[in-house]
Amino acid sequence: MTLLRGGAFFGVRSRERASGDFIIGVRDAEPHRVIRAHTHEDAHFILVLAGRYRTRARGVAQARGPLLIYNPPGTTHDDAFDAEAGRFVGRFASVALPRAALAGHPPLAEGTARCLLDPVAVGVAGALAHGLDRDALALEALALALVARVGDVPTVRERAAPRWVARAVARLLEDSGSEVTIAALAADAGVHPVYFVRAFRAWTGASPAALRRRHRVQLAVRMLTLGEASLSEVAMHCAFTDQSHLTRWIVRATGVTPSALRRAARVTAR
């Protein structure tokens, strides 16, 4: 029997992205292929994006998409997409979490495979599938939100912001271009990652990704209005992908382009 490791799946991969502990991918099924019995080492979610999917994982019945399935580590099954009206369509997204990381995500560690009928969970999984170009922190937060729908996690009850919130904010803003993860921030805080995301938003009013992006935009605005750096230099210093990426976020935040913002600042300074 085949053992699939490291977030591996059958099918033709079109996109894949790692974020924190998670590996998120989108794949096309191979036409008319029945996948023989195999075992997945990792815990994972499957979101059927197109086609009629069937699996013989214990606890899951045959169903049409959109369908969200959670398979705990060690799930053994065979599965396939069926042709409909003489036409084959099979496409799915996967969100995998290595067995070694399960200690930090208790809701995923046990149980049988099951369909998640919660529309919020399906929506979050869809946002992951269609948002692989998102900021890595935003992807990780979405994956953690999906984990939260599998089982209960602590809710935020503190009357005052815990000290780790300030530490996390400082770490995010010290080097806004770094690849810090929510898992690492939660480990430093000594809290569960799902709890971290909820508490961070409760006390700062924003997700880690949104807070860091806001800081990048503010820094870029200061550089554009107070200095002579070129747009490409500002984009690089503030960890934007390129000038167009910088321009999109400046326009979204201020309503004007970086060039217009700089011209307005020069006129005001006269």
C-alpha cells in the first residue's frame, strides 16, 4: 500500500504554497483514474472545487462538490472523480499539516475522517484555494481559522492585553520584510496558534498580516513625502514585491498614486 508523506497527493499540481506549518495546494485530478488504497501520513483537508468526488475513507460518504473533508493523520482510503454527462471534471484543494506539527493543533490529532458541513469552514477553505497569492501570514491565519472549525479552542477572556501582544507587534514591525510565522509568534507567546490569532485581533483590531501591511504602507508614505528615494527603492525598502504592488496599496490606503502623493507633499512644503 502506498504511503504519502509530506503533504503529497495524487493529481496534477497547478499551484502550491507553504505557510507556517501548512502546505496549501490546488490540483487537477487525472481523468478517469481510480486511486487505489493508500495512506496519508499527514492530517489534511480536501476541498472539492469541481466534479463529483467519491472516497471510501471511514466516516465519509460519496458526495458532490463543493465538499470539504477532514482526514486525520493515518487516513487510508481509495478515491476518484467520476465523469458526468460524458465529461470529466476533477479539481480539488488541499491543506496539509505534517504529523510532527500536530502537537500544536489538538483538534486535528484524533478522530475519523468526516465531512465538514459548516459553511464558514467551506468558505475559509475556498479563500485558501483561491488566495494562494496572499501574504504568507494571511494564508497561515486562514489555515488556522480552518483548524478552529474542527474543534473547540480557548476563547479570549483577559481583561487587559497580555504582554505577549506587545512583543508580537514589535517583532512584526521590527523587520516587516521577514518571513516570521504565526506559529513562531504563538510559540514565543506560549499560546495556541488559533488562540493567538483571535487574541491578537481582539487587542490590536487587525490580523498580523494586516497590521504589518499597514506599517509597510505608513513607512512607504513617509519615505515618499519626506525623501527623494525612487519608487523602486521605496518598494524594496518597505518589502513590497515591486512598484506596482506598492502603488496598489498606496492607492488603497490614501486614494492617490505614490507620484501624486509625492507631488502634493512638495507643493505643501513650498
